[in-house]
Amino acid sequence: MKKMIMICLCLLVLIGCGAKKSFDGKDRPSSRGQLQVVGSQLCGEDGNPVILRGISSYGVSGSERYITDDTFHDLAHVMGVNVFRMALYTYGMGSFGYCTGGDKEKLYQVMMKGVECGEKNDMYVILDWHILSDGDPNKYIEDAKEFFDQASKDCKDKKNVIYEICNEPNGVDWPTIKEYANVIIPIIRNNDPDSLIIVGTPEWSSRVDIAANDPLDYPNLLYALHFYSASHKQESRDNVKRAIDKDLPIFVSEYGVTASTGNYPYDLDEGDLWIDFLEENGISHVMWNFSKVSESSAAIKPSVLKVSGFEYDDFSTSGQWLIDMIKRKSAE
Ligand code: IDC
């Protein structure tokens, strides 16, 4: 009888371990190291192609409770993501914006805690300078210089950190964005020479085709492409194809399977079309967003208060779509 109980207990533990096991063990910092761009393809330290599949935080100032080891464990092992993007809003109401009255020191520490949680849970982390309504990245360039100088000093020896220097420039042309990039990239590279950097493109990071006509002159650079599948369809993919044909290295640092408002309607089928298109072209992707706000793009159901111990049912339509997609794509 005792033996039977022991066997049952062992079986339960084994089943438990199985359920907790990552279904996307590959393409993590421990196996792929410092990422680099070879030609137009994102590759590991070994020079072989990598596709990152991940999710972005909501504005970090409203997301601190998710920047923990336990939450990151679930991101890696329940959702299966290998990259987490930390969206540091530069502009925002009240103390939400880093450059508009936010507690800089505290927000910086949250970003660094994310880097640490990423390291512990074998995930890449994107430090996203999340400009949005402050359309011109040059508007807060002094803050950006300081932030990226400090971050690249603090993260110079970390292989899991990716720098994203301007989320979605808008109302400005590509030469204006280049001016900004030509200031910020050398600051980062001075401290962290082999770092991977993502640069935003015109019109809310939708016009990689414009950037492809006149790219920047640095190695290990990726150009941001953002889309929302209920708003952006084949015509947008045709634009992207033009950039791919010119060998521009592209990284989707934000997308949704919703409208570009981040809210209803969903278009999951168009989302599938987009992901197939991206992966056929070796392009990585990061979904908006890991939160429980009342918007259909939020991956967690609004009623779910937990910050760890997540199960499939805790996730919204967006979140469940992401989990299913990563599982499917990781198996291909
Ligand atoms: C949205 C949030 C929303 C917030 C708004 C403005 O979901 O709650 O009110 O920002 O701060 C983006 C942006 C991203 C947007 C998202 C959805 O990068 O910050 O989040 N979106 O609108 N670009 C296209 C869509």
C-alpha cells in the first residue's frame, strides 16, 4: 500500500513537472547568447537564424506588479515567450510619463529589475523608449541620451538586453528620425559595442519601406514594424515586402490582433496571415500587451488579479491566441 502511494506521488510530481515545463525551450539567451544581425536576418551568437516570439508590457509605470521573478517565470513557461518588452512611456498623464513628471529613478529601477528577471528566467528583454503622442523623438532627446547612456553602461555585459530607441515616431519624416538615431546609437555603442538596437520608422513604425530607401549606417540594427491586424492588412504587408526585398532587417516590436486603438474588433485570421508572412521571412514579433486593462489587446482577462500562477483560462482571446500561436510555431 505504502509503495502504491509512493508510486502515485511520484507520478503526480512527474505530471506536475510536465505541465510546468516550457514548450519553447529554444532560442533563449542561454542557448543563443548575444544576438546579432547577419545580412537582414536576426541571428544568435552562433550566426544561425533566430526568431523571437514575445509580448510587451503595458506602460511600465502601471505594470510594476508584473515585473517579478514569478511573473517572468510564467511568461517563459506558461506563455512560452522568449522576449519581453518593457514599454517606458516618455510622455503621459500625471506621473505616468518618464519625461513628464514620472519618478525617473524609480522607473529606471523597474526597467533594470525587468532585465534581471529576464536573465533569471532565460528571456531576452527589450528596453523600449516608448514615445507616442510626443511624436518627434527629438522632443525629449536630452532625457533619451541620459537614459540610454546609463542603461548601456549598466547592461554592457548582459547578453539578454535589446535597446529600442523610439517606439512610434509620428508627424515627423525619416530624416528627422535618423538625426535622433545618429545621436542615440553612438551613445549606446560607446558603452555596449555589440548591442542589438531597434529603431522606429515613420508613421507609427509602419513605414519600413521608407527606411529601406535610405537606411542608417550601423551594424546590428533592426527597423521597427508595428501593425494591428484588424486595421492593417495586405496593403501594409505589400509595403513591408518592398523593404524585405531591399534586405532591410525588420523586427516587429509591437502588434495586435485587434484594431490599432488596441481595442475591438479582433481579427485573428488576419493575425495568422501576418505571423505566417513574418516567419516565412525570418522576422521576430512581440505582441501588445501583458496587462489586464479593459482593452481587447490586453492578454490577461480584466477579472484576473493574480500576478503569477497563471493558467490558460486566465488569458483573454488575445493572450490565448498568442499562447496557441507560439506553441504551433515553436513546433514547426
Ligand atoms: C495604448 C494603450 C491605451 C492608451 C494609449 C495611449 O493600449 O490604453 O490609452 O496607448 O497611451 C500603439 C502604441 C501603444 C498603444 C497601442 C494601442 O505603441 O502605446 O497603447 N498602439 O493603441 N501603437 C499602435 C497601437
